Amino acid sequence: MFEVMVEGNFSSAHAMRLKSGEREGLHGHNYVVQVFARGERLDEIGILIDFKDLKAAMNRVLSELDHQILNEIAPFADKRNTTVENIAAYILKEIARLVDSSQARICKVRVWDTDHSSATYELTAGE
């Protein structure tokens, strides 16, 4: 199994809903995003997926989040909590929609909201 990864970033603000039902104060993060693609075979020149294409899809999705208040944009405007876990799942699904590859599958996205904490969303075999 081959796996490749590209990394990007975006800056945005959010205010998470807490278990108590209250909302934390609006604050920002400089998020770092890692997007992983996997596949069992390479193309005729030894490439799983062109990094240029994978980065373009990632950058398109991240540009929609950059310098935004996440609570005000889809899918978070519908009250989905702006946790780093939900952000990772959203990014994976959006990038997967954009990538057209017969060899590679977008399988995992890791989002870092600080230098020391991240969340990962990974597709299971059946997804």
C-alpha cells in the first residue's frame, strides 16, 4: 500500500459550543492540515497521485475556510460544532469530492489547531 501526504494551512476564528450549552469566546487558530491519499498501485510512471493535483484540491477547500468565522459558514452554520474533529471530517469529504483518481483514495485528514494538539478523521474500508 502506498501513501502520500500534502500539507497546507489556513487561519480562521470559531467559538465552540461547550457541554454546558454555553459558547466559548470567539478566538482564532492558525490551522495546519495534512491530507493523506492511499492506493495499492502506481501509474505507468510510478506516481500514486500527482502532488500538484492533490495540493490544488486541498488549497481549494482550505481557501474557503481561510480568514472566515467557521460558525458562519457551511456546514458549521447549521449548528455543527466547530471542533477540530468536525473540521477534519469536513475537509476530507470536500477534498475527496474534488479528487479524481483511479489509483488513489483520500483516506485521512489530520488538522492541527496548536503545535501540540490535532485531530484525525480517517475513512474506514467501507466508506
